[in-house]
Amino acid sequence: METRFISFDQTRIAVHIAGRGPLVVLLHGYPLDHRMWLDVMSSSLAGERTFAAIDLRGHGQSPWCGDAMHTMDLMADDVSAVIRTLTDDAVDIVALSMGGYVAQALAARHPELVSSLALVDTRARGDTAEQRDGRDAAMQTLQREGRAAIARAMLTKLLAPRPEVDPLAQLLAARLTTMIEALPVETILADLRGLRDRPDRTESTKSVQIPVLVVVGEHDAITPPAETEAWAAEIPGARHVIVPDAGHMPPMENPTEFVRVLGEFWSGLD
Ligand code: MLT
């Protein structure tokens, strides 16, 4: 895997590249970084596609740039700058949860850069009043108790229930905790404000002119399959696929099936 740093307007974005063939841009969820995609990037699909996993501003190896709020539009514009640096062509996007909000902003603001969208465990609508209150509560928890408390709270939401002694449960918990506890506190606060205040993308996503795949983990508690299925039904031509044995993180919890689903989607486009 090769890491490149792309700089523009006081911003430095890290992008991690592996594989060969047409470019696929991978966008991670909150509060994570490119490492959530490592199983996908080292899968057999890397023989057919070049994966470029971006660390959104303030995450992973991309430094926090001083913003109090990471709006989805701001992060989508960063992604557009990275794509324009890497290629002259439109790219396939695979984007999980917050990454999916960013991908939908990208498709609305820079449609010429996107050739297909795989939207994973995400949604188009904005936060409900209750979810907005939850973002404010998370900010208070973070400031009072630190990142470890955010990591503890997120683990139960991100992963499907598994026995604590299950080696996969332990590995997933360790990988996620490592990512969350490496984030600057300022990044988590800026993400939470951006997530809380993000606009509804229902209408713009419904009218995209490119192939759309909506994927969700069978046990996802954040964007449950019943919700994603109803959403996909409103997007003309979109396919909806449920990944078994996974919660909110199918690319980490069941990478074999996740990779199969992606490969099938792309082979239908070729
Ligand atoms: C994510 O996984 O990116 C978050 O759960 C998104 C959210 O909380 O809306």
C-alpha cells in the first residue's frame, strides 16, 4: 500500500492506495479512518481495482485543519480535490455511514467525478431531534470523560452482538478502539457538529444518474435494514443487499461477503 499526501488551501489529505485497474475511492465512517477498509484493500478485488482509501480531514494521517465543524460539503470538496489529483476519469465510490453522507454530497456537488455509488450502512435523511440531542450528549461525554468513553459507547453500536470471548469480537473491538482513540478530540467534536447539522439529501440522491448499490449489515442498529431497504426502493434502479453476520461495519465484520457483493455490483456495470 502506498500513501500519498495531497495538499491544497491549508489542507493536507492522506490517501492510501493499493491494487490495479480502475480507481475506487473508499470513504470511512465516524469516528474512524482508512484502516476500516484494510480487508477490502487486501482482497482479491485488488487484482481488478485500484483502491484509494481517503483519511477525511482530521482522521487517520490527515491532520485536523482547525475547523470547528466538519460539514459533509467541506469533506466532499476535499474528496473532489483528491479525485482530481489522482485521475481525469469519474470514479466508483464505496462509502460507509458518515462517508456515505459525504459521498452523497459529492454526487450532488461534483456529479462529473462519480461513476457509481455503493452506499454502505448509511442514509440520506438528516438527524432527528433525538439524534441531534445524542450528538450534543456525545460532545459532553467526550469533553468530560475523553475518547475512551466515546470508543466504549461506539463499539456496541457499530458491531453486531457477539459473545465477548469470540476472537473476532475481540479483534474488531481492538481495531475500532485503536482508530477512535487515535483521533484528535477536536476532530470528533467537529464531526459531531457536522453530523448533527447535515442537510437532508433524500431528493438529490433520488435523482442521481448513476448506478447505486445500497448495502447494510443484517444486524445494523444505526441504519437498520428495514430503513435502508425502504430508502433504496426510492432510488431509481438501486439495488439493496443485506450482508449477514454484520452490524454497522460489514467491510470489517464480514469482508468476504462484502467483497463478493461489491464485485457482483461492479461486474454488472462493466
Ligand atoms: C458512522 O458510522 O459514520 C456514524 O454512525 C454515522 C452517524 O452517526 O450518523
